[in-house]
Amino acid sequence: MNTSSLRHRVSAAIDPEMRVQSGLSPFNRVVVAGIIVLIAIAVLETEINVIRHYAWTMEGLKLGLFLFFGVEYGLRLWVATLNPKYSTVWQFARTPAALLDLVVLVTFVTPFLGLEAAVFRLLQLTRILRLARLGRYSRALNLLFDAFRSRATELLLSGMLAFGLMLGAATLLYLVEREAQPEAFGSIPRAMWWAVETLTTVGYGDVVPITPLGRFLAALTALCGIGIIALPTGVLAGAFSDAIRRAREDRLHEHTHARE
């Protein structure tokens, strides 16, 4: 087997855009599994009891993952120019995806970052999304993106309405409660925290109005919050349903033409 043939086979295994068959290659499935393990380690490393009892296991897994992703990154540089999108290796290396992967590799060999390195490794979730977009889940993701695009105006309007209601509620509670609770409602920015947790129906209870008028306004704000949360949810649900229906009609149209 010559070098050129080997590069093409490696390219098809590593780069989903160069793969003729649908779905992810067995190698990229291993990559996804490695990313999941890496993210699990990044999460567990923040727990002191896990570090105390399984420090050597964690270090061994990280060393193995570093070697695996290091070789995988080198192979992607080696076959990068086979993809028509990249005329040089440097052009591929400068892409945001390649730079992110390089940053993750650097976190393995920079102990001074400590647990903060976990934050960078969690960014590998975007790698799974990139592979999913080119794999078997690409159709579902495209439907989701189409739903967002088709209802962008309605979602923007919903966001503006929510912000306006939040600002209005914070202003009213500032006027009503500022003398009774200057620490919580002494300014509109301070009252905004209460407005956020009330409109989102979270209701932590750390900041609550104590005057009768303030409680009445808080009740109205909470009731309005139910509708504000439901509005974008309904918009997105309807948009996603329309996108699925259009996709089914397009596939049916394609099948009809193929039979003819």
C-alpha cells in the first residue's frame, strides 16, 4: 500500500466530509467515546473525594487520552489538504475547530492551570456537535436550525417582551420597596435579580417584597412570567413541527420523482 492510498484511507476515517458512506466512521465513534470519557474526567476532577481516592486512575486515563488525541490531531494535519476546503495544512490549523482541539491538548501538559483546565476540556462538547452535524444526526440538527431561523423574528420579539416586562417589574418594585428593603430593592439593577427569578418562575425566596403593594405587583409579575416562558416554547414547538412536515413532504416528493 503506497503513502497516497494510506492518506486517503486515513482521511476517510478521520474527516466525516471525506467519507463516502453515511454516518460516522468506526474511528470517529472511538473519538466520540474518548471525548465523553474526557468530559467525565473533567467533571469528576472538581470533586475532592474523587481526586483523593482515584487520582492515579484519573492521571492514567488523562495520559492515555492525551496520547490518543495527540496522534489523532497529527493525523488530521497529515491528511488536511486532501479536503478541497484546505489548500494548506496551515489553513486547516487556523480554523476555530482545529485551534480548540489544540488548546485542549495544551491543557494536558500545563499543570499550572489546575482544575481550571476542566473548563477548556468541556469545550470538547462542541466537537461532538460537529461530528453529529456530519453524521447520522445531521438531519435532525438541520431541522432544529431551520426551526430557529424560520421563527427568528418571533423569538426576538419574545425576548424583547420578556426584557421589557422584567425591566418594568424591577422599576415598579424599586419604587415601592426601596425604603422598606434598600439592600434588595435600593436600585433598579438590584431589583432586576428579583425580577429575573420571578419571571422565570424559579423563586429562590432570597429576595421577596414585604409591602402589600409590592406583594400584589409580585403576584402579577409571577403570573405574567408563566406566559412569557410559555410563549417562546410554543413558537419553537410549532416551528419544529412545521420543519418536520416540510422535510417529510420533500422526501415524499423526491421518492415520487425517483419512481417516475
